[in-house]
Amino acid sequence: MKIFLSSILSQGFTLWMKAMFEKRKCIISSIVILAAVTSPSALRAERWNRKYINSLPDSAFASVEQRSDGKRVRHLPHHDHRGKIDLSHLWNALARINQVKWVDPTNEAVARHHLEEHAREYKRRVLADRERQFSININEAPMEELMKLPYVGEARARGIIDYRTQKGPFQSIQDVTEVRGIGPGIFEEIKDYITVEN
Ligand SMILES: [Zn+2]
């Protein structure tokens, strides 16, 4: 029991380390992606002319203020007429938020929070997409690749390699459950990350 527990604990730690490692890779690449998306945004942002921006509803802006003369000022548009976030305008709005002349300066923090929430949501989506793309071919992956799979340590990775060496390539991803130590529970954890190309 003690050995069982400690192996669970150490596996948990390995998994956590893997997750941190993968996250770091993801964060770095998402920053690269963000940077790539950000740079041409200033150009694309010009597509929204004054007339188009004026036609947008209040909800397209990060902040709507009223001046003392009663005139309304709307700042930092970033949703299009359908309500969809326009990424180039979102990055643009974040970049020029400190150039805005606020009627009430406390609105800056509210607008910033609103825009940053969109940016965080976008980053979450990029990370989730990248996570889905992470896949390992169990017919070809070497030991260290297989060990990137959740719950797969040295023993299970060796089991996969021994299996394909002795019985030939896996025909479907379900076949991996025939490997000693990989039951339906582990299969559930790894099935989204494995493929069986030959
Ligand atoms: Zn918004």
C-alpha cells in the first residue's frame, strides 16, 4: 500500500512537472502567436473608418462616458457590428489605452479590465487549441516521447515499446489497452493524445 501510494505521489509529481513544462512551451508559443497577430494589427485596424465606428452599438466599446456638456464619448471599439471581437482592434485598444483622454479617469481601470479579460480568453483558447494538437504516435514514438503522455512513466512506455516490437504495430488506439499496466482508466487519460500512424 505504501509503495502504491508513493508511486501515485511521484507519478503525480512527474505529471505536474510535465504539465508545467508543456504549459511553459505553450505560453512561449502563444506569446509568439500573439506577437505575430499584434504586429500587423495597426495596419488592419485602418479598415474601420470613422463612419463604420460611429455605426457600432455602445457594446462594441470598452467604455462609454458622458462629458459635462452632455455629449457622449465612446472609447476603444473592439467588437464588430455583429458583436464579434475583432482581434486587431482588441490589441490596438490595449496598446493605446493610456493615450485615451478620460472624462472620469477611474474608467481607465474598468476599460483595461474589460479588454484584458478578452485577451485572457483569447490566450486560453490558443492554449486549449495547442493542447489538442499535442499527439504522440504510439507506433513510432521513442521512450522519452511516450513518457510525455499523462500517467505514462518508464514502465508503461517500455510496455508500449515491447508490445509493438513483439506483436507488430498497434492497429487502433484502443489496442494500447492490451499493454500491461494500461487499463481503461489510463486509456481515458491518454486517448486524446495518441495516434497510430504506420
Ligand atoms: Zn468587449
